[in-house]
Amino acid sequence: MDTFSLLLDGFGVALQPVNLMWALVGSLLGTAIGILPGIGPALTIALLLPVTVSVGPVSAFIMFAGVLYGAMYGGSTTAILINTPGEAGSMMTALEGSKMARAGRGAAALATAAIGSFIAGTIATLALTFAAPAVAELAFIFTPADYFALTVMAFTSVAVVMGSSRVRGFISLFIGLALGVIGIDGMTGQPRMTFGMADLLDGVELTVVLVSVFAVGEILYVASRYRYQNEEIIPIKGKVFMTREEWQRSWKPWLRGAAIGFPMGAIPGGGSELPTMLSYSLERNLSKKREEFGHGAIEGVAGPEAANNAAAAGILVPLLTLGLPTSATAAILLVAFQNYGLQPGPFLFSSNPELVWGLIASLYVGNVMLLVLNLPLVGLWVRLLYIPKPQLYAGILVFAMIGIWGVSGSVFDLAMMAGLGLVSYAMRVYGFPIAPLLIGLILVPLAENQLRTALAAGQGQLGVLFDSAIAVTFYVVAVLFLFVPWLVRRMKVA
């Protein structure tokens, strides 16, 4: 069956009333979460995992997709109005968007962010529609050695790219790897790193880790640095729609941002921060009005916001086709798949086409919903900023504890949540990135199983790991991730 037929079947799933309802819930929730500073899609989906166990997988993932896209939309609102990015990907938007708001052009800034997000999100979803099946077909030729090399590349790229220091990145990764091997070894049946505790024989519950590092660690970090002050919220001025000149200055940055964001989101470690920075730099260099940058250039809002939303669709390509998360949000989506007994990869397209194509179709539907919601309801979303942070984060903590207790009913898991929360707080204080920990924790079972399978097939000879050209390519890319940034810094010094 060709891609168009499968996509039409997906729309048949996504347009069912119950799934439309979940898409709307996810879009509303994601936009609201994106507006609240410090709370992103990763934390939201982590908190929703315990309460979606009674929802079917198709509806749950349609809602999660709405949360993912909605958070990208919503993060620009606070970036523009109070110079506080709700999401890391909105950092570059704040540079020019807040200046536009202070000059009375906040409405135009919000409009170009919303329309650019819609256009880039639609283009990126089209790319996902046609790229994902092709990548999934290629994955069928992967051997166990190739998959192991792929995980090595993912580990290396994430540890090096995310965070300010590669040492901190690798320490965070090794903490995740250590957590991931706790429990009974599936091949030998021997307990590993359980320290005689029966509660650890089944391993560390992923939901507990996710809620700990995102909710508890973030709450402790915010509380330790909280200073009461009234943030100035600049009222929206002018018409919601842009002028003719603003349209002319925005449409090319929208397209360029989409072209940068989608491939950068698909590669390990790409995330949303890097493509938005590249887009901002490109627009600044190409602009005929460079003197406006730093004082409210609309291109500096249009390009990064387009790149931000396109990157959100890009992370779904390796996740759906290879089971490879390239960001913290993708890692949590992988856990959500596993909670439903599903393993993303090439077989997912044949075994669960309703889920895959319903999810892809829902991205088109959610994009339209978000455009309709974003422009008229900006005034309503801004009211969320008036929620005092102490009450907001206290509510999140209570919700997290109820969710963990509802899933396991274990006091041990609550204690582990508190302990890991303290660890993640310390990581934030000393600049250790969180994403490598999550990706190490989630991918270590895949890496270990593929390594053991490859070595068993090669009768213990390490050379079997390098017999495939695909595996060697992944190893070379991993080495480049390690040494190219160092070489670039050395060349700059010289």
C-alpha cells in the first residue's frame, strides 16, 4: 500500500470524534504548558504517563503529539511578552520578540510566530510522512552490530552536544547507564546492582525516573532560586494580523527555518536549541535590515520559531523508524510506547499501522487546531502567567506523587522518586545535562542485547562489531562528534 493510501487511513483514525477530542486536549494542554516557564513537553508527558494507562495507545499518542506541538507554539508567548522563554527552543525568539513587544509590535510578533509554526510544522510533517517509511525500510537491513554502533553514536552525540561540558555530559550518560542495568540480567538470570533489595529485582521503574528528574528536580531547583517579584506583562497592541511588509519579511524565514529545523531535529543530539540558533544567525546574515537585529527584527522571530516547530517533527523520524530517541521528549515518548508493550522500529509500521499513521495524520490536524487556538486565545494564555509559582509547583509535586503511587502503590518508589529528585537537583545546580541520563537509561537494554547477540554470532570475536560498513560509518560519526568540536576550538585559538 502506498504512502497516500496509508495516510488517508491515518486521517480516518485521527478524525474519529474521540481522537479529535484527545488531539484538542493535548493541544490545549501543550500550549498552556509551553507558556508556563520551566515546564516543557517532557515533564508534561512524564506526568501524564501514569494517568493514561486506561486510554488506548492511539488516543494517548495523539494527545502526546498535541502536547509536543502545543508546547512549541506556547513557548513563544512568554518569550515575546515577558522575555522569558517557556521552552528552551524559544530562547532565540525572546531576543527579537521581546523588543518588538516593548515597541508596541507584540501582536505582529505573536502572529508571525504562530503562522510560522503552522507553516513549518506542516512542511516538516509532510517530510515525516514520506521520510519515515523509507527510513523504516532501510532499518530492515541492520544487523545487531549495526544497531549497537547506532546506540554508540547516539550516546556519544548526546553526551557531547547537550550541556556545556562533555565531561558533565558523559557523567550524566554513565549515571543513566548504571540505572539501566539494575535488576535481573535477562540472559543469565543473575541480579545486578540490587544491593540485596527485592524492590530492585525488576529494575528501576522508568516512570519514577522521569517524574523524579523532571518534576521533583525542577521544583527543588526553582524553589532554591525563587525570589518574589512581579513580572511585567506587556499588553498586546495593534492588529492581530501582520502588515504587508511584515508578511514579505517573514515568509522566506519561515521556509528557511523549516529547512533547517527538520533535519537537525532528526539527528541525535540535534534538539530544538541548535536549529533555532542557526536560523537566527542565518536570518541576521541574510537580512537587508541588519541594523534592526537586537532592536526587534521580525525575521529574528519568524525563522527561529519555524525551525523550532520543524525540529519537533524531526525527532519523530528516528523514534518511529529506529526506536532511537534524539531528545528528552523523544526518550519519554519511547517509554510511553514501551508502557503499551510496543517497540518503535521498522516492524511498528507493519504491526501497528493504525497507530503510526493515525499519529502522523494527527500532526496535520493538531497544527490546524493550534493555529486556530493560538491567535484568538493569546490573551487567555497570558492569564496563566498570573498563577503564583509556589502554588503552581506545589500542585505539580502533589500530582507527581499521586501518579507514582497510583502506578506502583509502593513506598519504595516514592522514596526513590525523592532520592533521584535530589540527584537531578544537584545535576541542575552544577550544570549536568538531564537528557544524556534519560537516553542512557532507555537505550542501554537495546545496546546490551544487540552487543551480546552480535558477539554470540561471532563466537566472541570483537571483529564482528566492525565487519559491517554501516557499523563502521556509525563509529566514524561517533568519533567525529567527539573530536570535531575540540578541533574547531583549537583552530579558533590558533
